[in-house]
Amino acid sequence: MTNPDMQLRFFLDFVGNLICQYCIANAICLIINYIITLLSRIIYFVPDAVFLYPMSLQVASINSGSNGNCYYIGNENEAVLVDVGLTCRETEKRMRRMDLSMERVKAIFISHEHGDHIRGVEVISRKYKLPVYITSATLQHSRLQLEAHLIKPFTAYKQVTIGNLTVHPFPKFHDASDPHSFVIEGNGITIGVFTDIGTPCAHLIDHFTQCHAAFLEANYDEVMLEQGRYPIHLKRRISSDVGHLSNKQALELFIAHRPSFMSHLFLSHLSKDNNNPDLVLDLFTRHRGHTNIIVASRYKESEVYTIHATSNTHSTKKAIAAPALVQTSLF
């Protein structure tokens, strides 16, 4: 073979290899593009929350205290409010700041008839056509004027299903006609709302041990209440078995019965005159283990917390202490 022929052969082989490599690379690119297109079409039809929070619930305190109580628990599709002690306008305003939609709320559950738990119920229920789950005795003593078809009586120990959420009501000790606490389950997660409780009964202990997160009352410091300005009859009422949980009672419950998988504890319904957010936060932080301790404010909404169905969950969020402002009610 002559030299020009060899050069031509080498050139053709070189070009052939380039074409072959180009075809392989192009084929790989086509396959990758096809996979990406297929995945994008799948993701388009699946809600973002399924990827972000596959096994989780979102919880928040909209307000917690004798000036108004309201707690949010929800998944990617539906949510419930436990009590609505703020006005409709204030509840809406705070939820907007939290980037929570009222359209996701499917029901309201009422713990008892005291004003700091029902102040905004009538307007919110009427405006958004929300069913109100309330016992017959609580409804009677509350004097709420609700649309008849939106009144949903519930009874203790009988679960209520709201979409993919299940609400378990159980009785508690408090000076109201028919008071109840609630446990909300969904996506394999259990959230408790335990406030306005005179004493930690067996029902409370049993449900507390099942919670991944809980709103737990820590209403007063015993020394501050005893040395405070309240008249003796009010002091006795608050510290009675149908009054409120003290910091000591709440801490004893937490230490003795906290499950290992409890990731968040929201200290709730703090008295302004008979408690101090920094005091109770420090008290619980010493014993918190892997549980994040947050003080639910009586002046502003909390952050929205995502509770996962995993044990010993850690959070980077800092606990929120209430600022020192003027109290608008007794305790």
C-alpha cells in the first residue's frame, strides 16, 4: 500500500471513530433527556408537599394564652384548628404571615366554652363554611350562634375523621361544662393539644406518651402565684384540680412520660403575671434530651413547625420567648 493510501486509510478511520463516538454520546444524551422529561411529567402531577413532607404534619400556635388560644395542625391537603380564641380578622392576618391558607382548614374543634377559646368561632365558621365540632353541653353554655348544619357534636373517645387526619377527643379536668383535650393523627404522626388542665389524669398521661409533638400547658410558677397580687379565691381556683397546670406539674409529666420520639414540646397558655417565659424555658431545657422546647407566645404566632415520623428528630429552630407586654386578662 502506497503512502498516500495509508494516509487516506488513517484519515477515514479517524473520521469513523469520531462519528461513532458522536453517535454514542448523542444516544446517551437522548436517553438522559427522555428520563428527565418523564420525571418532570410525573412530578407535575404530584403535589410538592408529597416530596417535601412525605411523612410529616405541620403544626403552629396562632396564639396561646388567656387573651386567645388557637392551634393549627395539618397535612399537605387538610388542616384543623383547635379553638379559635382570636377574632376572625386577627386569625386570618396571622395565618397569612405564616403562609398558611384558610382554604386548607376543614374543621374547628372546641375544647370548652371559655371566651379565650371561642372568641372568633362564629365569624370564621360562617365565613368559610367550616364545621364546628363541639359537645352539646359546651355549645349550650357557650351561647355560640352557629349555623345549624355546621354544628357537629362529638363525644369523648369517639374519633372524628377529617380527610386523612383523625382527631381523638378525651375529657379533662377544668372548670367548664364538658372540657376536652385532643390528639390529632395523620401520616403516622401524633400531635397532642393539652391545655387548661387542672391535673394530669390517666387519660392525659396515656395520650402524652403517644405524641411526636405536643402543646402542653405550663400556666404558672407556684411561687409567683403564691406571692402575686391575685385574690386568694382566684389563686385557689387556678391551682385547683379544675384549674391550670403549673410549671412543676407539666415538667413532672414531661420527665416521667415523654416518649423517646417526641421531637417538639410547645409550652402553652403561660400566665403573664404568674409565670415567666425565660424561667419555664430554662426549667424544661435542662431536661429536654432530644426534644425541642418552644414557648408558645401570647402575643404573636409561632413559626410553622414540620413534625416528622422519625425518632429523636432534631430541629435548628430556636425557642421563642414572649416579649414583656401589657396583659389583657387575669391569667
